[in-house]
Amino acid sequence: MPTFKYRARNSEGGIVEDLTEATNKFDLVRSMKDHGLTVVFAKEVAASSWWNMGSFNRFITRVKLREKIVFTRNLASMITAGVSLSRALEILEKQTKNIKLKDVIHSLLSDIEVGDSLSDAMKKFPNIFSSLYVSMVHSGEESGKLVESFGVIAKQLERNYSLRKKIKSAMMYPSIVLIAMVIIAIILFIYVVPSLTATFKEFNVELPLSTKMIMAISDFLAANTVLAISLIIGTVVLVAMLLKTPKGKRFSDFFVLHIPVISEIVKEYNAAQTMRTLSSLFSSGVAVVDSLNITEDVLQNSYYKAVLKKASDVVQKGTPLSGIFLENENIYPILVGEMMQVGEETGKLADMLERIANFYEDEIDTVTKDISTIIEPILMLFIAGGVGFFAVAMIAPMYTLTASI
């Protein structure tokens, strides 16, 4: 007999949730009714086994930013149309294809039906709903402007999605070129160089240092291909692990802030993200200190986190917020602090922050469109240098052989 997971309302209005066996949903509803329960949700539970594809899918599935945007927009639209929050969540649970998001929405619905607020229900899923998201939902619930809060959240998520997509697109071309270069170099060292070095060894002539270096690398790769690949993968994994440590993270944050071209994109991206987040929180009625703490959590670079941490401390002592950003013009463009100062003086700080965010988002848009043009000649010089070194190292011994003959 099938097992069903059900949620029902008792005579006192409370919610009961449990598992039970029934022939079908209709028998389940009749059985629960005989016990004074009104079924509001019922779903058949698949029989457990050592290989549960559903559990595996839940483990590997991630809720993408785009899916969060769609969820937020649809929820706001349905509430605006007069649909109750619980009914809107039921509809979204049925519509979504992402199995993990479906489970999250089901949990939100269950918590709301027992009397919890939506923001409290969302706190259980910090990997899905950030502190920024939860705080703005809570502010909307407190002020009675939940729909407006969802609109601001959706706009914030869409801006972040757009910025990330532009930066990833700009980095795609150089990444592909560099990966292709590494693969081609490995193939040359393993299959092409050995045939040439065999000739050099046969004639027993004195070889240049560059040729000896290439021959040594080639001999090692040809004789220890598996070991070499393991070393490369191990090095990448080790570096990735080191960069996740506090010192490694601090080093990588410092490094990206001092790379030509890339550093400007990093600074403008963090400036846009900081201003956009603060603007959204201020406009939603979140307190200044809370807004700064939430924004600190949103930012990834430790240097920017430190500025927001300091801002949170000094603002409580009465120091203007703009002053902190003016003091840190090495990582925040000086325009940020100056425009914030104007916003504070005019009493329209939230609007000014949004204008700053729009400005730097437009700047990033322009830079990312031109970045391929900027990086392409650098890559060409890098490739030409590598090919030239390899060619000279292999051709020079040939001239020596020709002269000896």
C-alpha cells in the first residue's frame, strides 16, 4: 500500500503533518476526515531503497540566481494580484522544476501555515536566501509593503546577475585561449619533442640551455605522464585550498586589487555592489547599522568587508557615512564618497546610492565590452613569446647539426 506524506488542519485550526498508508489520495482524505482532520496537502512518498535518485538529485542540484529572480518576481506578481501568500507558494511549488527549490518552497509553506512569518521561514535556508534577502522581506512584513520589498529584491538580484554574467563573458575568451595553450604545449612535449630530441642525441652535439630545458621537461612528461597530470591537478587543488584559508583569501583579495585592468573592474564591481545593496536596504527602511552589517556579509573581498566593518563601528559614534569611503579612496573610487556626501547633505542618500550604483554598473558594462580588445594583444604577445622560445630552442640545434655536417 502506498505511503503518503500529508499536511492537515485539525478542528482547532492547528496544522498536523505526518506519514500514513492509504490506497489513494481519496481514501486518505476520507480517512483523515473521519478523524476530524481536513487534508490540505498530500503527496505519495516513493519507497526507500539503497539507491534513491531523488536524494541524489537534491544533493547535486543547486538553486541558481536566475531561479531566485523568477521565484521573487512571480511571488510579488501573485500577491499584487490578490493571491494569498500560502496559495502563491503552493502554485510556485507546483510550477518549479528545480527539486531543491521545490522542497524549500514546501518548507516555507508549512512554516507559514503554522503561523511563522515568511522571513523567519527563510532564515532556515541561508544558502538560498541571503541575509540581505531575509532582512528586506522582514522589513516589508513590518511596514506592510511586502510587494514593494520583493520588487526591490528582484531588482537587486537582476543587477547582480547581469554584472556577473558580463564579467564571466569578458573572462571567457582569455580563459579558453590559456587552457588551449596548456593542452597544446603538453601534446607537443609528449609527442613532438621526443622525435626531435632523438635526432639531437644521435649526433651528440652541444645543445643550448633552452633546448636542454625543453628536452628535460619532455622526457619527464613522456616517461611519467600520469604522475605529471596528477601533479598538475594536485597543485591546482592545493592552491585552491590555500586560497580558501584566511591568509590565502587575504592574499588573493590583495592580488586582484593590484592587477592592471582587472583591478579597475574589481573596484567598480565592489563599488556598484556596495551602493546597490545599501540603497536597497535604506529604501526598505532597514536601520543604517544593520544595513552596513548585511552589506558586509554580501561582499566577498576582505578589504571591502573591513571598510564596511569600520563604517558600522564609527557611524554609531555619529561620524558621517561618506567620511569612511573618502578615507578609503584606494579601494573605493573617490567619486563614491563625494556623491554620498551630497546625498547626506540633501537628505536623499538612498537615491544617491542608487545613482552611484547605476553609474558604476554602466562603467562595468563599457569596460567588459572592450576588455577583449584590451586583453587580445597581451595574449598575442604572450603566445608569440612562448612559440618563439620553443621555436628557437628547437631550431638552434639544427643549425649546429648543419654546420657540423
